[in-house]
Amino acid sequence: MSDKFTKAMARNIFYGGSLFFILLFIGLTVDTSSALPKRDHRENITPQVAMGKDVWEKNDCIGCHTLLGEGAYYAPELGNVYQRRGGDQGGGAFIKAWIKAQPSKAPGRRQMPQFNLTEEELEALVAFLKWTSEINTADWPPNIEG
Amino acid sequence: MQYSSQAVAKPYFIVAIALFVGQILFGLIIGMQYVIGDFLFPAIPFNVARMVHTNLLIVWLLFGFMGASYYLVPEEAETELHSPKLAWILCIIFTVVGGVTILGYLLVPYATLAEITGNHFLPTMGREFLEQPTMTKIGIVIVALGFLYNIGMTILKGRKTVVNMVLLMGLVGLAVMFLFSFYNPSNLVLDKYYWWWVVHLWVEGVWELILGAILAFILIKVTGVDREIIEKWLYIIIAMTLITGVIGTGHHYYWIGAPEYWQIWGSVFSALEPIPFFMMTVYAFNMVNQRRREHPNKPAVLWALGTAVMAFLGAGVWGFLHTLAPVNYYTHGTQITAAHGHMAFYGAYVMIVLAIISYAMPLLRGRAAANSEKAQVWEMWSFWLMTISIIFITLFLTAAGILQVWLQRVSDTPMSFMQTQDQVMIFYWLRELAGGVFFIGLIVYLISFFIESGDSSATTATVDVK
Ligand code: HEM
Ligand code: HEM
Ligand SMILES: [Fe+2]
């Protein structure tokens, strides 16, 4: 690097540049916070939906599945599974029946454990997955298969 | 080794390597579960083995960063460590906390672990990479505070070099960003938004400061190039890191419910994120070419150069590959992501920790500047075996990912997830094979530590060339 470009200049770029972009990021975060309620429909986060998220976390579903594209890549995307499996016409019933029927025990096939969830927990999970499927995700995933 | 208190780095490095072995064993288990779906089921379900694999990775890298700090901070500050005793106590606490947590994952169902560790008081579990019980997270914070106090006091009483200051900023940033792991709202969108403040702002933010500082320290030591030049590069690299990487967080906000303007902010700034990695490569090779001494520890130089190249490939090139919003729309959450994750983590963070271990261990073991010729040859073999394996793992996962995108996302008649997985099975077999070679490389690495130090004088003296 050229001698005219001194260490002090490099240091100032570091402190000045970082500070500027950190502040800009915080500004964008504030703006995002005010835009989110229209996109995440938080008015629909009932205690049941909140409980569903809790069941989701306590059983580490994210360790095999993606949810809105984040998580593990071993098992199907679940952000839109409620819609994929029938939406209001049977999506919930499918999810409950599916979870109760695991593991499939099909030889050599990837297995999902039996979590022994109560009826209340199953209903909560369905409510959570339904709410998740209604988040405005800018049209992602590209198709219903996730 | 110039200060006796630097010796506490050694137990940290030993624990780091032990956990590294565990990480790879569990990597092989989940790799096998990709192809033989019911392998070890129900004893070890995939999600459990995966969290052991990823959490061991993070924890051993943290051990590596701490060991690196205990080694280089006193030498840079030209003073003894504030409290070697505290460093020892924290090493033991962290090992026990980590060990008990891993046993908890393996011995009881995850939901039971959440129950007995009181997750309902402050629910933080069940999110990717942050699976640790809340109690473990609190333990990590306590260890981090004690560590920062120890390192901070040492820097305060000694010489304040740029390397030390950048390292300290990185370490403080690491601890501060981790605090966001305690924020877990019921609103999934908010949860995800701030989850990335831990994950992205770690690996594409503050950890890069730590990487830069350790690399600068090694380059100063092994090349003898004027500190002023290296420090100037260090500043400009980390400047580019934060200038691009902070807003670059937006590349994770495209499809999780955040406003659509993030597609522009995220794409533009994250597309610039490869710049600091590219600069790191240019600078590492420049410094080694301008070296004023022949350091006898050849593997240390190899790891240092390897880090620069592989971090650029894994983070820079493989990151760029899927970071633009129109591309990420198709690749988001596929094997492309896993491909990138492997090469980036290995190239940037695994290799820098192995570089400082390689540089420091001979000195910590009283073998003067380097190991015997024979031990060095073994270590360099392990470098090539592990590095080439990770390249192949990355290539196979990329191939699987491209096919997956094509069959499941682009096609007019998309296949289901599970059908698609069947179609790309061959690449998962090949990945597992490459993982096996990686493991052999790791064994070779372990063996290199047990090869007797020869008394060849060439390996003990640093030769100045100019
Ligand atoms: C050493 C630095 C880096 C490391 C260790 C790293 C690691 C990772 C990991 C582990 C993930 C997966 C996260 C998850 O599980 O959801 C990820 C995702 C991602 N990374 Fe990086 N990364 C680094 C740098 C970069 C850079 C420089 C770029 C861009 C140029 C980039 C672009 C991305 C993108 C776009 C994703 C999201 C993938 C998706 O949509 O599924 N990364 N990274
Ligand atoms: C030092 C070397 C390694 C590093 C740094 C590493 C790192 C990681 C990371 C960061 C993830 C999370 C991926 C993501 O979310 O994108 C992961 C997952 C995984 N790793 Fe590794 N890993 C290494 C070696 C291995 C090896 C040798 C294997 C086995 C052959 C392996 C198999 C896997 C598998 C199967 C996953 C799960 C991917 C999924 O969620 O579907 N890893 N690893
Ligand atoms: Fe990122």
C-alpha cells in the first residue's frame, strides 16, 4: 500500500466508516420495526399461537426442518406446510395426524421422532404454523413444495 | 514464549482440539443419516446429532479464540497476564458447562432437557445454533465476562498495540452480540430478525476482527515485516468488514417478513462483503513475499496463507454465489447454504485457530520455534487432507444444491422435498466419503503432536534473510 496512505487514515476510516454504517443499520431497523406489524399480522398472535411457537422450540423442530428457509435442510420446509396440506380445508388435520403417526419406520427412510404431544399442544402447533404461513414473505417460497 | 503466563493458552488449545474431534465424528453421523435415513434412529435423532456437531464447532472455536488471546495478548502488551489463575478456573468451568450440555443433548429428549433446565422461566432454546439451555447461555456469559476482564486488565497495564485493540474490540463485540440470544419474542419475524444479530454479526462482523488480529499477529511473527505496514492493512480490512457487513445483514431479511427494501440494501452491501476477504488474501501473500526472515515453522505459515485463501473462497466466492436477492429467492435454505457454511467456517475460523495453535504450540511445549522436520511434514499432510476434503464436501453439496433448486424450485412441475432428496442421493454419498477423508486428515493432525521433537538445529532458529 502507498506510503501516502497512512495508518492514521486507515484507522479513521475504520472508526468513522463503522460508526456511520452501524447508525444507518439502526435507522433501518427502526423503520423496519414500524413496517412489520402490517407484514407479520401480529394481531393474530393469540396465546395459542405463542404456545405453538413454544412447542416448536421445546422439540427442536428446526433441527431437521427449515421454517421460512432457515434451519436444517434434512426435512421439508414447514413455513407453508399448512397451505401445502390443504389450508383451511384439512391443513390442520393433516399436520396433527402426521405428527401423531411418526415415526414412519419405513426402512432406510429419514425418520421423524414421536414427540408424544397432547391434543392442546398439537392444536397450538397448528395455530402457529397457520399464522406463520400468513406472514408476508415477499412471495417466497417459489412454489408450494417449499 | 516470552511470558510464563502465556502457558495457560495450552489447556485451551488442547480442549479445542478434543472438541474438534467430537464435532467431526458427529458430522460423520449426520452425513450418514442423510443417506441411510434411519441410521442410529431413535437413539440419536438427526436434530440431536446436528446440534452436537454445530455447537461443538462454535464452542471449540471459542476455546481457540480464548487460547489465542491468552497467548498473544501478553506478548503484544509486553506484560504478564493479569490472572493466570482466573484463566485456568474459567477453562475448567467452560469445559464442564460445555461437556454437561452435550451430555444433556445426548442423554435425554430435548423437551425433557428444556423442562429440567427451567426453559420456561426465560425461553431461549430450540433455535438453530442457540440450542443451549438458558442456564448454559448464562454460564457462557459469565465465562466471557471473566475472560474479558482478564484480557482487558492485561491490555490496560501494558503496551496498547493495534493487534491487541482490534482483538479486544472483536471479543467485546462477540460477547455483546451474544446477549441477543436471550431475546426470544413470540413473534417469529422479530425472533428471526434479531437472531441474525447473533449469527450474522458474529461471523461477518466481530469474528472477522478477531480473525484479522490473530492473522496479523502471526504474520508479524513469521515474516518479520514492519508492524506499521501490517497494522495499516489490518485497519483497512476490518474497516471494509464492518462497512459492508453490518448493512449486509440484510441478505438474511429478504424472505422472513421484513420490508422488501432489504432486497436492495442486502444485495448491494453483501455483494461488497468479499472485498475484505480478498484484501486479506492479497495482504497475507504480500507480507510473506516481503518476509525479512525464514521462520522455521512452515506449517504455521501454511495455515496462515491457507486461511486467507480459503476464507476468500468459502465466504467471499461461495457467499457471493447466493447473496443477490434474485438468486437467493431460489437457493434460500438449500444445500447451497450448507456448502457455503462448511467452506466459510472452515476457511475463516477453523483454519485461523489451527494457525495460531500451529504457531504457539511448539513454543508452549518448550520446543523452541518449531517442531521437528518430521512432525512438520505430518502436520502439512493433515493441512492438505482436511483442506482438500472440505473443498470436495463443498463441491458435492453445491452440486446437490443446484439439482435441488432445479427439481424442486425452478421446474414447472416441482418435485416434493423428499422426492428431490432421493434424486441427489449420490452427492450425499460422495460428501460422506469426503468427510471420511477429512477424518483421516484429522487423525494425521493428532499424530503430528506425538512425533518426537528432533534436535535438528534448523528447526529451532529463526534465520533472518535481509
Ligand atoms: C467467514 C464468514 C462467513 C461464515 C462463517 C458464513 C457462514 C454461514 C452459515 C453457517 C450460513 C447458514 C446460516 C443458517 O443456518 O441459516 C450462512 C448463510 C448465508 N451466507 Fe454466509 N458466512 C460467511 C460469510 C458470508 C459472506 C461474505 C457472504 C456474502 C457475500 C455470505 C452470504 C450468505 C448468505 C446469502 C446466506 C443465506 C443463505 C440462505 O439464504 O439460505 N456469507 N453463512
Ligand atoms: C471442520 C469441518 C466442518 C465444519 C466447519 C462444519 C460446519 C458445519 C456447519 C456450520 C453446519 C450448519 C450448516 C448450515 O446451517 O448451513 C454444519 C452442518 C452439517 N455438517 Fe458440518 N462441518 C464440518 C465438517 C463436517 C463433516 C466432515 C461432515 C460429514 C461428512 C459434516 C456434515 C454436516 C451435515 C450433514 C450437516 C447438516 C446439514 C443440514 O442441516 O442439513 N460436517 N456443519
Ligand atoms: Fe450473513
